[in-house]
Amino acid sequence: MSTAHRPRITRASRPLTFEVEAINERGEALATPIAGETPLTIYVDKREIVTLMTLGQAPEALAIGYLRNQRLVRSVDEIAEVQVDWETASVAVTTRRAIRGLKERMKKRTVTTGCGQGTVFGDLMEEIDAITLREDVAMSEETLYALLDAVRRHESIYRSAGAVHGCALANPRAGILTFVEDVGRHNAVDAIAGRMWLDGIDGSDKIFYTTGRLTSEMVIKSAQMRIPFLVSRSGLTQMGYEIAKRVGITMIGRAVNKHYLLFTGKRRFVKRIGATLLA
Amino acid sequence: MSTAHRPRITRASRPLTFEVEAINERGEALATPIAGETPLTIYVDKREIVTLMTLGQAPEALAIGYLRNQRLVRSVDEIAEVQVDWETASVAVTTRRAIRGLKERMKKRTVTTGCGQGTVFGDLMEEIDAITLREDVAMSEETLYALLDAVRRHESIYRSAGAVHGCALANPRAGILTFVEDVGRHNAVDAIAGRMWLDGIDGSDKIFYTTGRLTSEMVIKSAQMRIPFLVSRSGLTQMGYEIAKRVGITMIGRAVNKHYLLFTGKRRFVKRIGATLLA
């Protein structure tokens, strides 16, 4: 993958927490860390696409991942440059060749979903049926526990300030490859998608972890990245469950410490590597 | 308020939880309740507006509140009828007189914010500066504790299935007026806004409670409803804090049991009614 195209990008991470004063129930004034949140407007070839509210930890990956998950850009090869400028709260994406039909693709964006009103739904269900996830991969309980432990060590903003969601992309053998926190779980997953494109990472044997709930949109995005394993600390919704079953993703919810609930795709989950499959 | 216009509405609440089988860490198959999630497409005078993913507890109020918070409809008086049909997963809103400039208003919707990519931001900041919240109202610590206790008793879906956010509108003297749970905190706050219009409730002396994080969008929506008190179980973000300070809302975060952090608008919060103000 060393020969893959890499866009030129800035590395413009913002300060992630700020301190403000709050008064607690004992009347004490406490310096309290809160999570950053700032608008970031994405432009593609000078055309305004969207304004996201973000923590600002990985703005370049977020912009690319947003364009990827909204299917406004079809391949990282289309992107020449990604320049974040916090002074103007903007990220300028320059393509190598003007994207044809960008206007039409933008019309297809639907304000929907999961967090209530997130993004992309429309004709995604049709796409979902065309996705086949790898069946020759397995995750063990031991790997799951190691992942949960690693996530705990990564969560810096959440631990100090709360009010953020974290997402991780992990390799069953090598641990966490990327960990992103953001004020919204949609942004966190988009940033992971962007990072995968930037680093040329194939999702087909990876684990996607999120602190957020497993709604329809989360399952759809994981499937679009061809990731067969989806793990969450939180619960799931009916549509998240139904889509996960339909696409055959291995989905685990309520995963904290040594507890978890395995909902779908049970065939890829094993108690121990070498053991017989669970179900 | 008995003379106020009331639209004709259906009362089409859906089943809110479903049971699926999950396997836990001890290998036991458990019947596990999960939260409902279903698409609901809003039409205004047969024009498609948006598809939301919702729990479906209060679809009529959600539709009206979405149109209100997106400022697509300016007054409940404009609405003649709200008809939910789960067979087609749609809600048909009929106006009394065709809304002028609906197309232009729709263009102003921005996909943004808080949950990552929620809704409405654009020129909202200008509007915020025009808002004045009442200063002749106060909330006591006792009222706050009573509210937290009442919320705990209301949270039915959250308790059984998780994966939902709850919002409540409360009267400092009379307790909770409306409690809505939904798969997204944006939907829950929109449903409260719709309910306020339907029931002719004025927000200017009310408390808005949310289980969700206090991001910019939550503070903006509360201010738009003229609500002076905003309480959350969760934390807050930098922009949520800055907007709350700017508009002078009394904002309390991390409110659980007998704990809380008072961040802004301290002048309206008192230890006991009759006591001197805290700050």
C-alpha cells in the first residue's frame, strides 16, 4: 500500500479541553474541564458543503471521512489536498480533477437517523444488500477484552471532560490502529473512515468500536467500510439490529469490562481462538 | 389559552421496545429488550421535507417540533392537521394556507452540530443575540432535586432497553409537564417543542431537562423556546457553554441524584426559595 496515493494534508488538531468555573452542590467553585466544540465548514474546490460542529482532534480525517461516508467523493485518489485553517474555521479540500455531478450527489444527502437527525439514509438500504462481509475471519473473547481495556486507556477527553464519543479501529492481532474522540458519534466514525482512506487501511478484517449507540446509521457505516466486527459500550436500536442481521455483521453491545451481549453474526465470534464457534 | 388554535392530530404512538436474543459472556441466551427505531418521513402539503429515525413515541409532536425548530413553520396557527401513518412510515402535515417561501426556508437548513451532524446552525447565532430570557424567575436546589427524582420515575424505555435520550419540560411549581424519549436527543427536544405548541405552553418560566449533552444546538433550541433553565445529566461542550453565557441561560450539568454543577446564569439559582441568590 506504500504506492497508494496520499493527499497533502495539514495536521491542525485543536486544543481539546477548556476549563470553566462551575459551582457544585456544596457551593464550591470548581475549575471544570469541558470538551472543545467548534464549527468547521468543509469546502470542496471552493464550494461550501457543510458545517460540522467538532472537537477538532482530527479535522482532516473528519473532512475526508464525511465526504466518503456521504459518498460525495468515491475514492481517496480524487483528493489532492486537505487544508484546515482554524482562523476561518474551514477546511479546503482540493480535488485532482473536478468532481462531476457533485451537485447531484449533494441533493441525495438526507438529514436523518440515529442521533435523531444525523445524515445519510435514503437509498442506503439498497446498497447494504450489495455488501458482502468476509466470513473467513473470527474474533475471540480474549481479543474483545483486550480491546475494551485498550479503549479505556485511550479515552483522554472523555475521562477529563465527558461529553464526547470515542471510536476506535482495531486489528484483532495488533490492537488499536486509530482512536478518535469527537462531540458527536457521527463525526467520530467519519474521522475513522477518513483515516482509513489516508492510511490505506482495508476494513475487511478489522474491529470497529464505538462508545455510542448502535443505531441504523452506525451499522450502515460499518458495513460500508466492509468491517465485519462492530462493538459498542452502549445498547442498540431495532433498526440497528435488523440491518446488522441482514448484512451479517458480528455485533456486540453493552461491552464493558468483562461483560458483553453478542447480538448478531455469532458465527464469527469464538470464546478462544482455536475453540469451536459459539453458535 | 383555551381559545388557541389546535391542529387536528392523530395519536399514533408505536410499540417502544422489542425483544431480541443475545448471548452474554457466560454463554447464556438472554431475551433482551431493545429500543424501537423506525424511519418517519415528514411531508408538508405533500412536499417531502425530511426522513427522521425515531422511537415513535410522539410522532405528531416530533413532526411539529421539527418544523418549528427548523423554522419552516412560524406558528402553530399555520398547521391545520397532522396525520401519522405507520404503514407508509409518514406524517402528513397540512397547513391552513400554503406556506410561502418554504423552498427558501428549506435551503437554510444546515446539517451540523452537537451529536456531530445534527441540524440548524447557520444564522442562528444572530437570532440568539435577539433573545431575552426572563430574569424574574428563580429555581431552587429543592426544585432541581425533585425534578431529577421525577425524571428517574419517568424513564421507562431507557431503564428497560437503553439507547434512548429523554427530555422533560417542567414547571418549577407543578413538576414534569411532558416527558419524551427518543433514539436521538435532537428528536426528543423537537418533540418537546412540538408538544409546547400543541398545548399552548409558554416556556418563559419553565425548566428544560435532557439526558443528553449540552452542546451548542441544545442551548440554542432551549433559548429559542425562551426557556431560562436548562438541566442535563451529562456534561457540556465549549460552544454550549459560550452560547449559554451569551444568552444568559441558567445551565446546570452533571445533575444526578444530589450532585450538580451550575455553570452559567447563576443569578436565577437559589439554595432555597426565599434564600439569597447563590452568586
